[in-house]
Amino acid sequence: MTVVIEARGLRKEFTVKVKAGRLRRERRVVAAVDGVDLRVERGEMLGYIGPNGAGKSTTLKMLTGILVPSAGEARVCGLVPVPQRTRLARRIGVVFGQRSQLWWDLPLRDSFDLLRHIFRVPAAEHAARLRRCRGLLDLDGFMDTPVRQLSLGQRMRGELTAALLHGPEVLFLDEPTIGLDVVSKQAVRSFLADLGAGGDVTLVLTTHDLADIERLCRRLVVIDHGRVVHDGSIEALHARYGSRRRVVVDLDEPVGEPPEGAVVEADGRRLVFTVDGAVAPVVASLAGLPALRDLTIVEPDIEEVVTRLYLSPGAP
Amino acid sequence: MSYRASFVLELSTNVFATVMDVLTVLVLFRVSRTVGGFTLHEALLVVGLSSCAFAAADLVVGNIERIKFYVRTGMLDAVLVRPLGALPQLLLMDLPLRKFSRCVFGTGVLAVAAATAGIDWTPARVSLVVVAPLAGVVFFSAIFVVSAAVAFWWIDTGELGNAFTYGGRDFTSYPITVYSGWFRRLFAYGMGFAFVSYYPALALLGRPDPLGLPDWVGYAAPSAAVVAAAAAAAVWRVGIRHYRSTGS
């Protein structure tokens, strides 16, 4: 496997002026990214998450050549982002959910055409990619509407297309589903899943919607206060924080003596079991209960785990 | 060309503004026969060189003023992820045709002044009358870039940049002999504005410099422009590395 993104000790400091007294202002150095190490291989789909202000966007901006790192080094597609910015730009695609890459007054059709010239993409390649995106993202209804009149969902589909028309090897997505309704979110997610399934494009995705991650990413990197606090699969995260599946049993009438290991809720009408390993034995033992009305198996909730991760002080 | 009425309005205000610049000079000569030791026709040559160069620079590079907005809103991010230089992209974002009128007018003033000032044409002077405005364009462009790049350090630069761009144009519209003291030394020599219009005009007229610099200084305009352009490029490169983007 080839490594497409490599960062070692990546760090970005900002000086912030803080009000101190009536006229005095203090300069304070804040490290938005504080020594991030990252290796991403070709074809990976990486979820990069963290609370607000953790340094997600700043990391992405350093990897795409927008910001100069204060320390450490980064290579994307074998290029150093800032000095080789224009060469790198041809090989990566960038979507910022909160910031448009499109031309505000132009219809998508013209924007896409302009991008073809900017990236010097051969016409045939460009047309093929555009055809594919138009099909998958259903763009045909609004190709001639000026971007400023598009809805957020439509615009985001346009942004995704714009980022892909030059056939990038790595796609950076900074909150691509922010503010979208359920249907648009689904459209964006299944498009990205489809894209990642090919195995040629590497995806790096930041989001606050963990459903994005569950749907798309096998690997999850969590950062907090500019440091990586978790790097591994979603399962590994669950294992590490001991989140387990639960079996919830609803009864028609209150249970007298609760079975072993059960937590009683709702005046004895509900039993909750926390299960390590296989669920089947537990379910089998419950089948004999009188007045059994319903039985649900609850998968561990990633939001819960991540909340615990964000709140835990002094994470490694 | 999406907004026609507003284009016509802007075009006419631009013509009006440029005409006013020249009228100011003419009014000055109603009051006094000479200003700073220059007659009307001689002074008109200075105005022509200055306004022709400034208008062309404003047409080509004036757009850079928008950088303030791009830096403050973080929209420069989008510019930086495209495979082109950031500066050309910002300049080409919009070609302000309305500024074209000023350019034509400035060139017209220069042509009239050159024809009526009684210049003793030699090959050197013919080439100077072509090269000097071009050097002036480069010089003013450099000033535009530097004053815009200040936005990388101080986000809200407001009118600071204009002091040097429009201030520089006003400064170069008059023979520098009308100014005095540290102000003249700073603007004319420290920042090089004297080489845009004043010294080339002297060389065209064949007049010795009342301030005592040798005659060849009039032909130094291209060198001054090259120095200014190099300085501007350096400031821009350092500035763009200072770009902090915005939280998102």
C-alpha cells in the first residue's frame, strides 16, 4: 500500500489578543494543532472528528496548503503542501461545507466549465466525470441556476462535483453534511460511499454528524485540544471505552424477582441487560419469561462513546 | 455585464472623477502663472504621466483591494486550493471595464501635454515618453499590492492602504517642488514616487532638476519600478504565509 498522507509532529500556533484591563491587550499563543501524527494509505476512508475548536479544520488547511505549519512536517501525495501548493492542488479535491468554492453569480454549468480550464482537464475526461456526478447526485434540475439561488443541499452537491472534476487522488471534506436535511445527507453519504468503494480515492472527512462516520469510515481519528486521542477502528473505540450491546425487554406486567444481571426500569415493566460477547444466550434465557411483550437489541451508541471521549479530562 | 444600469452609472462617475483631477490642476493655474516653478503645460505633463500610469495600474491591479474581504471572511481558502497563483486569481476575478475610461482619459492628457509642452524630441525622449508611463504602471501596481498585502497582518486596514495608492497618485500629480521638508523626502525619494512622473517630465522637457539631482535620474523610472515590484513580490510572499484563515 502507498502512503498518500503523512504528517509528523504537525503543529499550528495562533497568537490571540486577549483583553486584559481597559486598554491593555495581552498576546497569548494558542496551539490549535499540537503535534499531530498521521499516516493515511491509498483508498482509506478516514473520519477525522473532535469537538469544536479541536483543530480539525486547521489540520486540513495545513494538509491542503492553505496554512503554513508552525512546526512539524506534512506530505500529501509526496508533495509538501505549502511550497508545492499549485502542484498539489491538481491532485487533491477540497470541499468546505461552510465555504463555497463555486462562483456565486454563475450557474453550476459555467462554474464547472471554468474549473475545467483552471485545472486544465482534457475535455473528454471532464465530460465523463461530470456525466457520472450528474447522474449520481441528480444535478440536472439546477445546472443553469446561479449558485446564489441554490438551496444548501443543491449547492453541496455542486461543491462535491466541483471538487471531483479534475480526478483528485485525495478528497478532503470539511463538514460536508453540515446543515443538510436528511434526504440530502443520504444523497451525499451514498455518493461518497460509492466513491470510496472504488479504492482509488482517499477520503478524509471531518464531521460532527457521527452517522456520516458510521456509514463511511472504517478508521476514526479523534482529536481534542490539537492532539490525537484515538486512532483506530470504530470497534476499537467501543472496546476501549467498554461500550457494550444491551438487550431491552418490555413486559406486560411488572416482574417479581428480576433475573440475574438485569436492571429494572419503568416500575418493573422493563428489564435492561448489558451484554459482553454474544447476545443469543441471553435472549434464549429470556424466552421463557411470562408476559414478554417486546425485546430489542441496542447496538452501542457511538455518540455516547465520543461524548465520553470529549469530556474525559487529560486524555492521552 | 449582468448589471447594465449600474455599469453606465459607474462609468460616468469614473470619468467625472478623472476629469476633476485634471480640473484641479487647471484651477490652480488660474490663480498663479507658475506652480513650484512649472508652467501649465509643463505641469500638465506631470499630471498626464501620473494619471495615465495610475489609471492603467488601477485597471489591472486595483482589484487586489478586495483581498481585505477575502482575508477577513476566509474566502481566500477557496483561492488557495486551486492550481494557480493566488495573486493572478485575485486580479482576474473581475475586469473592471468601468475603469477603462480613466485610462483613456489619462493617456489623452499625456498626449496633449507632450504635444503642447514644446519638447525637443530626441530618440531617447521618444522612448522615454513610452517607457515612463509603463514603468509608472508597474510602480503603482507594486504600491497597490503592498498596501493590499497589509491585510494579512492587520485584518481591517480600512483607509491605510488608500493613503499610499490614491495618496501616491495625488502626490505624483504635482511637481515635487511644491512639497517640502521630510514629507517630500519620504514620499519622493524614500518611497520613490518622484520617479513616476516628476523626473521623467524633467527629462522630457530637458530642464535641470531644481533640487540638484543629475539629469540621468529622469531615465531611472524603469529601475525604480523594478525595485518596487521586487519589494512588492517579497511583501506578498511573506504576507500570504501569514494568512490565518478563519475558524470553521
